[in-house]
Amino acid sequence: MTEPLGFSVLPQALRAGYAELLTACGLRDEGDSEWTVVLPGEDDTILACGSLSGKILKQLAVRPEASGGGACAAVVTALLQEALRRGVTHPFLYTKPANVRMFRSMGFYPIAQTAEMCMMERRRDGLARYLAAIPPAPEAAAVVCNCNPFTLGHLHLIETAAAENPAVYVFVLSEENGGMFSAADRLSLVRAGTAQLPNVTVVPGGDYLISRGSFPAYFLKGDPEEARCDLDLTLFGQRIAPALHIRRRYVGSEPFSPLTERYNARMKLLLPPLGVEVRELPRYRDISASRVRECIRAGCIDQTRAMVPETTYAFLKNHFGADAPCP
């Protein structure tokens, strides 16, 4: 067997063979690969391939005739070596349940699984370490949010949870989306805005809250958004909630966001059988993080004052400067 070849940009001569292999295996190229590995065969064919996108190994495909000869392992090894060279020491992958046994033999461990897919990590105790770092409580509620940025609507949701429960965990999505607010800034804003609530613990979601931006759907035949929701909620309900004694999860209604509305509907279906009550609160006034971002883009920082806590407003004034004339 020849050695795998790795490329940051796949050469033109290999693109047709790469696309053909993905199609033959029922996969598709999502176009976000940072490094692609191919295992060449005879007559310009590609026996196996795979890609790296951030921390995630994806688009792993092997021709049936090469499936028993270590082709997949060779590609995965090459991808892991490149990931390590880039400083990625804790890689992940998502795969069909039928492939779990194969990837376990390569050092990956299941985190959560649905009928359609399994999320795996290359660290035996990765999730356990993440959970062990969170201060324990005998009984708790949870809020999961992006807070881009932290608004009075978010604060109202958290204050309600804090008033009704002995402890509340606020998980802030850790994905870097290239927007106005970094993950570190969003986390800091939530911590500053809830500092007056002694029973609230704000923690980064880390790698264990599955966002739309990082979710690979290259092998799914059905609705990728529903598959993402189901996997994320299964992970939360089966692994995170029991470990932290979370009995209730709070969400805000989002009548103007079909995607969030769908997620909330799946949550109400999937979490209660796992022992987590879902409490959906009505939208707090006419406040949204997207409206705050619109004001920032328009230079109307002062208009955000009625929509965000004072801690967020001070951050906005400091980082985005004085107001421009606003209509």
C-alpha cells in the first residue's frame, strides 16, 4: 500500500477522483477542509480519503475493495499527525453507528449516539474531565445560550431560573463564529452580568455543546438540523445532566427564529424522558441579540442601553466607541 498524501489545497489532478470517491460512498464535500489526505491507488484512483476541519476529522471514505487493508487507519493516522502539528491534541469525529467499532479500534471513544450518528473523541476521559471541572451541586437547572452579546432577555431567563432553583449552570457556546464577539468576550459578559446571582455558575460549553457551525453533516441523508438537535440534546440529557444533577432546562421562546423554535420543540420531546423538565419562557420584551448587533453596526451604541445590562453596555461603549448620528 502506498503512503497517504496530504494537501492544504487538493491538486486539480486529484479533485475528480476525490469527488468520485465521496459520491460513491454516499458522502459530500462540505467545503471547509483545512487539510485533506488521500491514499492513491493504481490508475489514478483514490482508495481512501479524509479531511481535517479544526478539531474535527471528517469526509472519511474508503473504497470497498480497500476496506480490509488498513486504508482507513492509514488516512486517520495521517490526519491525526497533521492535527497534532497544528496543535490539536483533542480531535473529534462524527460517524454512522455502524462505524463506531472501527473507530474505537483507532483510539476514539463514543460520547453520544443517536439512530443516525455517533460523536466520538480521541480521549478516553475527555467529557469526564470537562464535567469534573464544574463545581457540583446536589440539584440544579441549566441555561444554554450563545449570548452574542449578553442581553436583558438572557438575564431575565437566568434570573428566573435562579429564583426557582437552588443552583443554575449557564453554558455559553464556545464556538468562534468570526462575529463581533469572541467566545472569551461572550463568556466574560455573561459572568459580569450575572455576578449578583450567587447560585449561578457560568461555564464554557467547550467541545460538548454541538453548534451549527461545527456540526458535520456530510454523510447524513435526512434533515441535518434535526440530526444536530437530536445529538446535542442526547449528549446533554444522557451525559451532562445526570453528572451535574440537572433536573430542569430553561429556554426562551423565539417566535421569529424558525431554527430555534425547532430546537425547542425537539428539546420538549427528547429531554423529559431523560429526566429533564423543559421550561420555556415567553420572549422578554422586544429584545434580541441580533437587534443589538444591528445597532452596533449602525454606530448607535446608545440605543442598546435599553436592551442590555449595564455591564454589557459598558463593554460596548469601550469596544465600539462613541455614537454616530442615529435616526
